[in-house]
Amino acid sequence: MRTSQFYLSTLKEAPNEAELPSHKLMLRAGLIKRLGSGLYTWMPLGLRILRKVEAVVREEMNKAGALELLMPAVQPAELWKETGRWEVFGPQMLKIKDRHDRDFCFGPTHEEVITDIARSEIKSYRQLPINLYQVQTKFRDEIRPRFGVMRAREFVMKDAYSFHSSFESLRQTYEVMYRTYSSIFKRLGLTFRAVAADTGAIGGSGSHEFHVLADSGEDALAFCPDSDFAANVELAEALPPAHARAAATENMREVDTPKQTACADVAALLGIGVERTVKAIALMAPRENGWQFYLALLRGDHSLNEVKAGKLEGLDGFRFATDEEIRSHLNCPPGFIGPVGVDAAQVQVISDRAVAVMSDFVCGANKPKFHLAGVNFGRDLPEPLLVADIRNAVAGDPSPDGKGKLEICRGIEVGHIFQLRTKYAEAMNCTYLDKEGKTQTMEMGCYGIGVSRIVGAAIEQNFDDKGIIFPQAMAPFEVVIVPIGYHRNELVKTEADKLYAELSAAGIDVALDDRDERPGVMFADMELIGIPHRITLGERGLKNGEIEYQGRRDSAATVWPLADAQKQITLKLCAA
């Protein structure tokens, strides 16, 4: 591709609304243009990148035996009402009406549509298993679209759905998809981790997320560098402390904390470590006749894991208590609440594992401007109603597999696979006839990849002060030729055109920057765009039979013989 025949539109500065590096750089490099809130046009340069990502995804899915189809983006409400998700999916669903006043939505996902296809097309166990996928535009009406394509309202997604006659068959396809996803992200040149994850609102039993590792990632991941353990922090188990509770050595006493409400501030006032404090978090859980008030106890330096807490018996659907509810149950404002002296008939106390082995700890006194020190279970307050893992794992915790210590990193979710089991099949009567001619419900799997999100995630992982550093597999061009004085020097023009033709004929995705621009402008644009390999031709070098090569991550250029250019660049591309 000659740049004079291509559309390049680069900016020196990113618009003010851009926050993340990927958002700024995609706008500056001219990969996308903003149309509206969370809506972006993929410009020719950006679309080349997106299509390369799509191609890798398709190749690996096809290799895994999945079959591509394309479902409508607009879906009738009736399907969603069958599963009960029409009302519960929430305001993220863009609902529309046709001219006959019938309800539709712009599909945020396609579980209902694919299940409708399966129940009408699959009749016998002989047709199973089957894995169907699409690359499609989705729409989710994010309350606050941010970060460009990382959290846009309209986005490109690959979603696949498998149907099975048994759970064992589902597990086999799930493992195939796990390996396929790993191959996709390896081919794209991304540093990633597959982590055990919560199934969330989509339902099902088993689930893994695939995260591109980046400091800007929204998700915290717990992993063990000494083993294969990796999980989203929301699922990573915090093991019980190895030590037993120590005997009490202090008497319980009130301490004046006139302005201190946070555990760190209380600890600083008392001259103790924050790990000796206990914070009480007030929760409300629904009951048939109202709400139950809970106090969840955590060590002062730990944080509540809402996913773990929500899985405890009685806490399904919990929410945080309001200030009024706290005052009603404890006769105390937030900031000074604690478990000592509470009415067991009104307040149920649950404790994290780490708190259960503490002694002589500090907690709220249920009295404005006061805390209690020297508090001990069994003496000053009853043993908790329940002891459970309700906190987020932190760096240094023992790995749940017993093979080392956990570390925490951040990741950007780009893929998610689920064992849906029979949730949607049961709701929509998706059945087949088994070998005995009996009607059975299909098992189902779901496998998603955020195709457009991958582009943003790749940039978050690969950039510097000059711009984007695309992995070769998804770069808009593999190689760019930058001729100095192309329009003023016949030797430069001749050799640049010749090299461009040779590389193109060899099947290399090459760009020739034949714009009549200053060398500094051309170098800056190509670095901003992120092309991984650059060949520079100048009159002086050509007279000596030489050209310059520089990789996007290289600090300096290397001189190559002109005659070896194709051979050398081929070796570079193969080595990447």
C-alpha cells in the first residue's frame, strides 16, 4: 500500500475526552473517529488492524471445528421474555419498537437467538455436539462509556455457542475452547493470563476469563508465580490463617477517637498496625417478610469480596445498609460501629477467616467518637454466627494450591468462556431425542471474545512515548519503507519502488511512505501508527549499496546491504 493512495490522519495531541493511553493513541493515529458517546467509526487504518484480529480469531475457531454463522443484530422481545431476561437485563439493553409497535432490542448478546436456532434445527443426539460462532456487532447502553473502544456502547464481538448431549461432551468442547483461546492470544502477540472466574449474570457452572496484562486493567488478578494457579480476585480463595487464635492479654477498654472513622486513622492514633483493627460492614439481605441486618467483620487492611459474600447462605441478593438502617439497628452513626454488645436477635455477625483468629483487636464501640481496644471473642462478644472467606486475596497470601505466595496484577478482560449447562435450554425447551428415543435437555457452552476490545488492550500493553508498538500479527502493515527524498531523487525513487514491489510479491504486508513530507514527519507518523519494522532508503546509503533497518522497539538503526533486504526482512518477520 502506498501512503499517497491511503488515508492517513494523525494528530499531535489527543482530544481532551481521551483518558487511557489506548484511547489517546487510537485517536492520534487516526484508527478511530468519535461519532457520539461510546460510538466510533473504524477508519481505514484501524479497520486493517481489526480485520487482522478477526482473521486470527476465525482461523483458530475454524481449526477447532466451530462453524460460522451470522445472526441478526436486532432481536424480538419474545425470545428474551422466554428466558425472563427482557426485564432483568437492565438499562444496558437498547429496546426499540417497529412500525407495528412490536418490541425488539439491539442485541447485547445472543444466547436466546442461538438457543432458538438449536431447538428448531437439532432433533437428535446424532446432530450433537455442534459449536456455532459469529463475529458480530453488539450494543450495550453503558451508563458511562469510557476509554474509547475499551468500553464502547457499540463493539465487535466473537461469540460462540456449543450444544451437547451430555455434560462430559460440554467439558470436552470447553477444554478445546480454552486451548483455542490461548492459541488466539499467543498468535496475536499478547501477554495474557487465563483465570478462573465467576459466571456472573450469564449463569452456568464453570468459567474462565482471558486477560491481557496491563497496568490500566480494570480487573485485579491473583496468580502464583511458582505454579499455574490464576484467578480473578473475586474468586481467589483466601486460605484460613495457619496459626490459632492467641490468648487474650489485654482488658477491653474504650478509646477516644473523635475524628477517626477509618481503620488506618484509628491505628495511627493508637500507634498500632492497621492489621490489628477490625472493621464492621453493615449489610442487608432480603427475606420473605423484609430484610435481615448483618455485620461482616474484616481485618482493617482487607476489603470485602462482594461475590464471595453473595454466595453465602442467606446473603444472596444482599446490599449495603443505609445510614438510617445502621442507626436503627446499632443506635450509632457509620464510622464507629462494631460487633460488641449487639442484639443477636436483630443483628447477625459473620466473620472473615482472618478476623476469627484475632485477639486483642480494635473495633468500633457503637458509640459516636469511640472505639474499643483489647477486644476478644468468647469473652467480650460471642463467637461469630459464621466464619467464612469473605475478603479479597492480597499479595503475599498463600496460594490456594499450596505452591507458593500470591501476587496481584491487573488485567483487561478480552475473552470469557462459560459452561452454561441447561439454563437457557430449559427456559426455552431446547431438547433432543437420545438413543432410547427419550426427550432430553441440551447442555450448552458459551465462548466470547471482545474483538474490537483486543485492539485497545494490545495498545495498553504495547506503547511508548512515541506511540503504539503493535505486535506484528495485528499491525496495520508489517513493514514500512521510508524513502528520503522520494520525489526529488530518481535513485531513491527507483530503489524504493523496486524494494516495495519485491516485498509485495513475496507476500509481505508492506507500506511505502511516498508522501512528499519531511523525514521527521514520516518517521513520527510511522512510529505513532506502530508498524513493527521500518526500512529507510537515502541517497548516500544507496550509493554504497546500503539501507537502514530499525525495529519499532530498537533504540538505533542497523545498516543492511540493499541486496539482502528481502532476505533480512523475511528473517525478521519469521522470528517475530
